[in-house]
Amino acid sequence: MNKSQKNTIKNLRTNILKLSHKAKSSHIGGCLSIVEILSVLFNNILKGFSSRKKTFKDTFILSKGHACLALYCMLYEKKILSKKILFSYGENNSLLMSHASHHVPGVKFSTGSLGHGLPVAIGSALVAKNEKKNRKVYVLISDGELNEGTTWESLMFAAHHKIDNLCVIIDYNKLQSLTFVSNTIKLEPLTKKIKSFGCEVKNINGHNITQLKRALIFKNKKKPRVVIANTIKGKGISFMENNIAWHYKSPNFLELSKALKEVNDA
């Protein structure tokens, strides 16, 4: 990991912590689990960035819209959002709602109802493919979304139509809502299941920058790509990691101070 990437990751975790504390918002655990994924996508993978338009040619959709704070912090790192807008999060009349909103610059689609981001991403990718546009579509979904029938229907549709400009990234942090994913609906053997639907699958460490860079590069010309990113909910903060409470809690002042020290010392 180079110094620039390391600084971006540190900044993301720092701002997620500060803003979650300031706004007393939920879902900090799921925001922290996707930090490395967002950093690699926005700094290494998405193509065609226009500083004037503040947009990419490639498309990114955050289907797990409850983790929007992580995306807002990433958009700030790319100078798509100003510091004033970012730090309005949680305030009355703020542009930044608690689920991803398409009214925010850099956000393609409003998400919050889980399972909706993938079908929209597939539609976007299919249009680009049919119009022979060199545009890739990346969609980041939660492991909880694998409980949704629309997710599996979408994967079958994407494979059937050989939508090979689509990359689905699963934030596999193995915790959802009130318990472990395995206690809600058993997903394993996940790689085997998704392959059986006709997709190309990469199973990686979702916090490893090198593995993420390799996995997010398209190679197969006939299949959609699915990246199972094994992550840790609350990654980077020892008392938040794998702790379901941080799906709902926001850090108090003492917890914020402790968490920021861990980020700074990492």
C-alpha cells in the first residue's frame, strides 16, 4: 500500500468516526468494513474522471445505502463534495441524508431498500453494452442482500445476457441487523452458488489493497464478475470489530477518542 492510499484510508476512517459521533448516526460498522473497497475503486479502478464535471465515465452504485457516510467521505476525498457539505451530515436540511441519495453529487442512485441497487446496475450495464459504450458498472452490495430474491434473479439475468461489463462486489462482513448472517440464512457455499448461476467469481480479503486491485479488473469477456470481499464489520477499531452493536450505535466522546487514537496509531 502506497502512502497516498494509506492516507486516504486513514482519512476515511477518521471522518466516518467524527461524523457518526457528531450526527449520532447508525451503521458505522458497515461503513468501516467498506473503506478499502471504496478507496481502491475511486483511486485505482473507476475510469474517466472529469474534475470539471466531478463525475466518472464508469458507474458506481452503492446498493447498501445505509453505508452512505463512507461514500460521502470518499466523495470528499475526491473533491466531489466540499468540506462544508460533508460536515453538514446529520444537520437539519443537509443534502446528505442517512441513506444514499441521488441528489448528492457523485451518487448515481438513491438506495436504502436492500436489493434495489443490483437490478439498476444491471440495467445501466446492459445499456452501455448494447450501445457499445466502453463503460464499466460496479455495484457494492451487502451480504444481507443475498437474502433478497431480486439479487439472485438479477445474477441469473446478468449471466444469461453475458453482461461482462458488470462487477458486483459483496461486502461479506458476515453480520446483519441483529445477528450473524449464518444465523439468518446460511449462504455457504457462496462461491460455488454464484458460479453455478454463470458468473465469474473471485473470493478475496476485502481489506487487502493488492487483492482488491487484481479482483476488480475485468478479464472474462463472457460473464459478469462477482467479487466476494471478506471484510470485518467495524474494521480498524478493536472494540467495534465483529460487534453487532455498532450496526446501530454511534460513538460517545470517550469511544470516539479511543477510536481515533487506534486509527492514528495504525
